[in-house]
Amino acid sequence: MGNHDTRHFLFLQGPHGPFFRQLGRMLTAAGAKVWRVGFNAGDRAFWAKDQSFIAFAGAPESWETTLAALISKKGITDIVLYGDTRPIHATAVALGRARGLTVHVFEEGYLRPYWVTYERGGSNGNSRLMEMDVAEMQSAIAQSGSDVPQPPAKWGDMRQHIFYGALYHWFVLFRNRAFRNFKPHRELSVQTEATLYTRRLIQMPLLALDRAIATARIRFGGFPFHLALLQLEHDSSLRDHSTFSRHEDFIDLIAEGFAKGAPGHHHLVFKAHPLENGRSPLRRILRNAARKHGVEGRLHYVAGGKLAHLLNEARSAVTVNSTAAQQVLWRGIPLKVFGRAVYAKPEFVSTQALHAFFARPDRPNSSAYHDYRRYLLETSQVPGGFYSAGGRRQLLRQVVDMMLDEADPYEAQRAGRVPPRQNLKVAG
């Protein structure tokens, strides 16, 4: 790939933890110039304390002007960010596109937890995948002849994810004097966010016990059941790529459809996101929905945890646009979605009315889904993770070269440049 001293990368906000700092160091080692804009003390805490850190302490309205000046002054060629819908990032994506810059977008993996997503220009509902049909993907993989990579034994640690989130919000809460104009992109205050993360970390053993009891009741209850996969209420995919903004609206819709269509001996299980931190009173919302629609005793709640234990016996699943739905499709289980999602292809996502879906759901075309999944693994899904040390090491081994490539992951695949990803291992 040669010397990359003409590439000037500007990092914006990244995942909680040290991943962006390590990525910046490796790009620097490759010969590129790297800067980081920090919007609060949490951003600063996870970056090296040197001249590459640029503090933005201005009012939010001045961000676009400041960014434009930075791009010109530093000769920026590339912008790097995590999630493309928060306001400061949406502004950067639009400005970068207008100036012909390369915008590198990281996100949690579409096939999480063993891969992360790396795309250019946008992710989720803004991804290039939204414009591709399955036939186009099948044609692309027919030319590659590569093996389908298998997931590793393990990596990634939910505790580390929660820990870095709590630490990040602690810095913002108690060390943010230099960033008085900072406004979080979520509705809750920083203090509330920090409290919720800390409480979640402390309560993990109790939640694990509650989850185990609830799961056992469902698995050994002897009744057929359907799954409703909940997302975080502040999830950008839910808020920016669907018509929902509250758990309550989605839960009411699903409970109503279940009451109208499902056989009387079937049950419905609402599974919370693994990072659900209690900002929404889900148990109370579910009780109210059960009473309203006459399905008391048939609605269940599981507080996060792994999905596989429930999926293995589920009849169907519904969601707004959770990436957990990929696990549903991988098992050949009928799926219905209510938002824009990269996997919402007619070959494997139901188009039935909700009551008809609960009565007799159409099965997905598993062969088409496996082709789709293979295409993702050859393009935008990179093995590794943001939060554990082993996951970051694995991710950095491949993603730096992908960022330095002139082509984005989808163009590189068409050109026959699919990196070898079959033998995934975790060290430490």
C-alpha cells in the first residue's frame, strides 16, 4: 500500500474505551497524520494527551463552521466516527460528502458480537446495503470463492462495555469544566446516564439470577412462544430509522397483534437489550399491555442476556430493526420487522399483517439469507470488538488496511480483495 503521508485523518466521537486511540496510533505508524476532536472530558480521557487532541468547547451551533475550518487548516482527507446519526456526526458526514472526503463509519456489528461494522458514508439505514438486493449480493459472492468465516470461541465482554460506559460518563460528570457547552446527543442528562450505567454494573449478579429464573420458566413451561426483541430506547436505529421513539408504542402494537392472531395456548416473550439500564419501566409497560389486550399470563419479560437460549425454541420473532434479528434469520426462524434495516429483504423477512404472522408465520428463505450473510462477512463485517483487549487486537489486524484501501469494503469485494478471515482466534 506504500506510504500514506498524504492521508490526514480527523477522528470524532468513538466507542467508549481505548479503541479509537489504538486505531489512531496504528494509522500514524502507517505514515498518516491523525487528529482527534474531543467534545467532552470522556473523549479526552480515552485519547493521548498530546497535540493531536483538539478540544471543541464552543456552542453546538458553531460546530459546522469550526469543522470546516479544521478541514481546511489540517488538510483533512478522511473523517472517522462511530455512528452517523448523532447531530455532530450527521453534520460531519454531510460536510465531508460535500467536500469529497472519505467518511469512515464504525458501528456495532450487524452480525455481532463476533464482528463489528466498518462502512463508508453511512451505516444502518444509511448503509449502501439498503440499496442492494440479494441477487446482486449472490452475484458478487459467486465470483469470490472464499470460505465462510466461522465465529471464534469467544471475545468481547459485556462487563467491559458497561465499565467503559460508566467510566466515560464519570469523566463527563466530574471533569467536564473545560467543556461547559457540551450537550449529549441523548435526551437523558449525563448524571442520569452515569447513574444508570453504574447501577447496571452493580446489579449484574442480581439481574443474571432474575434472567435465569425467567428463562427457565419459559423453556420448561411447555408452551409455544414467540419472541419480541427490544432495543435501547435511545438506539439511533430505532429513533432515526423507524416510526417509533418509545418502547411503549412498540410493545402495545405487538401485544395487540398477538392477542388478535396467536392461538390461545401460545405465549409472547419480550427480551430486553443486554445493555438495558432501566431508563424505561418495561415490566410495568408489559403488565399494562397484557391487561389492555386480554393476554394476562401469556406475556413474559426477560432482562437481557444471551439470545440463543430462547431462540432455539421460539416459533417466530418480531422487532423494530434490532441487529439481534440476524440470529433469528440464521436459525431459519420467521421474522417480522417494523423499521428500516439492512437485513429487511423480502426473501427472508415477512410481509404479512401482524395478526396473520402470529397465526401462521411465513418461513424465511434460508438459502438466500445465508448468501446475504456470507456477503456481509466478505465486506463490512470485520472480526473483533471495541471493548475487550482481545477483540480490539483482532479488529486492528484488518481494519487499518481496509481504511487505507482506496475502495470501500463493497467495492474491494467486487475487485477480488477479500481479506482472509477464516481462522478467527482470540488471544487473552
